[in-house]
Amino acid sequence: MSKSLFAYIRLIIIHAMLLSFWSCGIYSFTGASIPPEARTISVAFFPNDAPLVQPTLSQRFTDELQTKFLRQTNLRLVDNGGDLHFEGSITGYSTTPTAIAGDDRAALNRLTITVRVKFINEYDEKNSFERSFSRFYDYPSELSLSQIENEAIDIINEALVEDIFNQAVVNW
């Protein structure tokens, strides 16, 4: 078999594989498994119901969740009633000492954020859920919360959103 014929056959096989993944409508290269009928997503605003309220956290978290789905899927964002729908609230925002130094002082502090999420999948009810997700960020006790807060919130939000995305649409 000639080299060019072999390359041509290989190209056809690769195209056929890609076409089959694309045409079934439920596979994406991000690992998302979304029902082929689903076209829209809605993410309700997540209010901050935690005892300690960080003023920008609700908007930042909601925006991060919306952005993840818009970047990683072909779903269109709608205000409410999406084929996939998220709602919930921020239920925890706290900082606690986690590691004690030799002189009984905290060596590390931990910022923890907890989010209660209700996910409704209109086309695949068995994948709907309601549960809490929690993530933390450890930082040296020599630093104040205000010194690390923006970076910590970004890192925690990214991890929370990844966990929620995986629970909702990555069924591995």
C-alpha cells in the first residue's frame, strides 16, 4: 500500500471518529455528557446566607458558574427555566486555625466556602441533585484574611465550580 493511500485512509478514519462523537450530541472533549436535547442553561443568583458575609462573593460565584458552562459546553444561557438549571446559596464562609505552631499559635489559617446547590436536568432526572459543596484555602497566619481574600476566593470558586460541573455533567 502506498504511503499516500495509507495517509488518506487514516484521515478518513479520524474524520469518521470525530463525526461520530459530534453527531451523537452527548459527548464533548471537555468530558461533559449532556443530553442531546438540552440547549439552554440557567443559573440563578446564589445569595450569601453564610453567618459571615463577604460582599462580592455571591456575584463572583454565580458569574464563575455561568462562565464555566458557557466555555465548556454549547449551551445557551437563559435567565430562568433552562434545560439544565442551577440554584442555591452560599451557606458557609469562615476562617479557622488549622495548624498549631510550637508556641500554641496558629501556623496556618483556613478559609472555607460552602455552597448548597440544587441542579435540575430536565431531560435526565436521575442526574439531578441537591447537595453541598465545600472547598478551602490555607494561608500563613502571618497574613490577614484581607491580604489573601481575593486570591483565595478565586481559587476556591474555581474548585467549587469544577466540582459542581463534574457532578452535573461529567458522568465518568
